[in-house]
Amino acid sequence: MRRPVHAFAAALEDLLRAPDVAALEAVWERAGVAALGWEALAGARRPGATGLEPVLSRVDRLLLGLLERCRSLMDTHIATFRVPELERWQHASAAALAGARWGVAGLKTVIGDLTAPLPRRYFAFLALAERHPPDAWPLFEKYLLAPEAHHAFVAVAVEAARYYPGRSPVLVALFGRIRGDQMLRRFLGPKILESLYVLAEPASLSLFQELVVAGHTDADLDCCEVTRALVAIRKLTGRVAPSSKFGDPEAPHVAQTLDDAERRFEAERHRLSAVRVI
């Protein structure tokens, strides 16, 4: 069975052969290129993806060729929707290729190259977080402590922190710093709380105890601070805390809700997600 990156390479070749805009769009939709591209490149940047250097090099060349082809078509739809997606894929493939060829050292070189395009450095940073080598913590911490750091890089550092025991205080401090900014809180808050949940350290208990009564509630578990806090407190203390969301913490449906949420959080504890727009 072919890996998604091989299927992605084949789809890119089909797109390059498309004679006009209509044919290109037909191939794009038929092959499900949008979902396939992100799935392929997410798998390619992970540490378990071995032996992918040849196909990643091919994908990188195909993306460069397809970008040139799409820009030459002078079509508004292609320029507005397809070219930006192709550009992000090309940066992601170049970063994954650096990781496949030179490992952690190659990724650090891309990240440290301030002349490199920001998206390429970002995808290299994400690949480094997927690998989370022990000596990389100072780099992640630098982004967590710098108020002016790019939010996408901070998000990666927040997710990487779950692999470094003892780092809960840094995340708790970051939550305190961004809690008054509702846009940043909605973007970074769930990632911070998820990493704190994975770390499961006493240093985060006071924040979770505050959030069960004063946190945001939402039908979406990924955005519900109260539910995340309840699950984390139960994990840390073994009890269901009173909260603003549930009037009776002992009610049977509360335990079932938290059990369902915990299963979801456990299933996602090793998932690091890319920012689509950067």
C-alpha cells in the first residue's frame, strides 16, 4: 500500500499534465488534493517517516513546477485559492525534506535562517516539535517567553512542551499573559490546556481549579475550558470538582461526559496540528 506522500506525488503529476484551468480544477477535485496534500506532508514530517527523501524531493520539484504553471494561467480562481495552497505545501515539503536528509540538525538550520521564508521556518519548527529532542527545549522555551513571538510559532512551542516534564509553570504563566486577549485565548488556550493535561503536574492544578468556575464554556470540546479543566482535575485528584457547567458534579451524566472527553483527549495527546494560514 502506498503512503499518502506517494499518492500526493502522483496527483501533482496529474495536475501538471492538465492542459487548461478546467482540467486542472477537475483533477484537483477528483483526487481530493487539498486533504491529500496536508495528510501526506503531515506524515512526512514525523520522525517515524523513514526512507522518504526520494519521494519528498520529487514532491518538492513537482510543487515548484506546478506553482510556475498555475501562475502562468492568469486565472483569478487559481491565483486566489490554488497558488497560496501550493505555496504552503512547497514550504512544508522543503522543511520535511530537510528533516529527511539531515534530521534535527537540518531542521534547526532552517529554523535559524532568518532569511528563509517564514512558512518554511514554521514547518521546520513543527517538524522539530514532532521529534522533540531533549536538547531542543531552550528553543521552544524562547518562543513561550517572548511576548512578541509569532503566534504560530508559540502554538508549536506550546504543543511541544507536553514532551518536556516540569514545564507546566511556563505554560501556566503564558495562559495568564494571554487570557485577556480573546483572540489569542481562543487560539492558544486549548493548546495550553491540552499540554497541561498531558503533563498532569501539580503546578497546573490552581489554574484548572480557577477555570472550572470562571473558564469559557462551549459545545465544542476543543474550545470548552471548563470541560478540559474538569477532566484535568479528576486526573490529578481523582474527584469531580464543582463547576459552572454542571450543577451537580455527582450526577451520572457528568461522569459519562467527562469519560467521553477524557477518551478524546487521550486519543489526541500526541497530535500536533499545523496552522493552515501563515
